[in-house]
Amino acid sequence: MAAADRLELVVVRHGLTCWNRERRYQGHRDIPLLLPEAEPDLDRLREALADVAFDAVHCSDLTRCRQTLAHVLEGREREGEQGAPRFDARLRELAFGDYEGQTWDELKDDPGYRAWVDSQGRLATPGGESADDLWARLSAWLVDVQAEAREAGHRRVLAVSHGGAIRELRRRLENANFWDGVVGQAQGRCFTFIREEDVWSCSSSSAVPAPASATS
């Protein structure tokens, strides 16, 4: 198979959880989806990707992402075009450490929390990660995805991850503002990479699912 010189990487956020609804920091806590409340957004995502064939599928190993992936791929099992999903802890949310399970209202008067918010994630949370820590594992995963695309000819890859992870990808690949990089539940981005002289660069990105105005 010819090596790919163009790669579309679709990275989507998991569906709604009870902690999303309560605005609690989840981080590495293994919180499941809130069902059936999560299903309308998951259905929209599945419909948006229904006609898109993927060469490979990656997923955070946490339950909420596994459940989201199962919903998105429902009905594709017999097709087998994407192979078995790869569950990878590098796609997990930022580890919020001591803040996991707490809300903004519970933390707003904590000086350490205010310093972390004001740093736009550049500081590490107590017992958790910084934005650089998150990027270190995301970028290592991305290098592996691109290497496989080069070697196996993959041209379109799906990944199910978390809001903070997608925000960090957008900050690094799109130069998006920290506060503007947030995507909703069961939403994400399609990053297009071009390979020139064996170096990959992100040439464009777009919303997934596409906004209604873009499809009407």
C-alpha cells in the first residue's frame, strides 16, 4: 500500500455524563455516560460519520469514551474496514488531581485553583498535570498515528477523546485561544495533515459534526 501524504484525523469528545451536567472536573475518573440523556448528541454524531470510512480507530481507555465509540460504530461491526479499536491511555483527559470530583463553585475561592485558571492550564493542578504534560502524551500518540499512516497508507483515522485533550490539540495545531478551544459533548474536529519531505503539518481543521449552516 502506498504511503499516505495526506491524513484526515477526526477527534471527537465523548457524550454527556452526570459529572458534565454537574460541571464537575472528571479528569481520569472513570465516569460513564449519562443515558438516555446522552443519546441525542451521540445519534447526531453517528449520523454525521455514517458515510465516512476510517482506516483505523483510536479511543481513550475510559468508559465514557468506550461507550461513545460503541455508539458511533454501531452497525459497522460487520464491515470491518477500520479493524479493531486501539484503546490508549494517552488519549485521556487532563489529570486534574485534587480537583477531580469538584465544581467551579466549590473551588472558586481557592488561591491555587485561581492561579491554575489564570495560567490557562500551564500550571499543573495539585497532584495532576499541566498543559505541557498533556501535550507530551498527546503528541507522542500523534507521532505514532502519523507513522502508521505513512507505513500503512492510512488516510482517515477516528479518535474518541476528551474535551481538554481536544482543546490542547486545537491550541497546538490551530493556534486556538485556550478559552476558544472547547468543543461540546459528542463534537470534535477534523484535522487535515499534509506530509512533505517526511514532515507532517496541520493544513486545516473543521468542526465535527459540521454546523447546520455548512450543510444546508
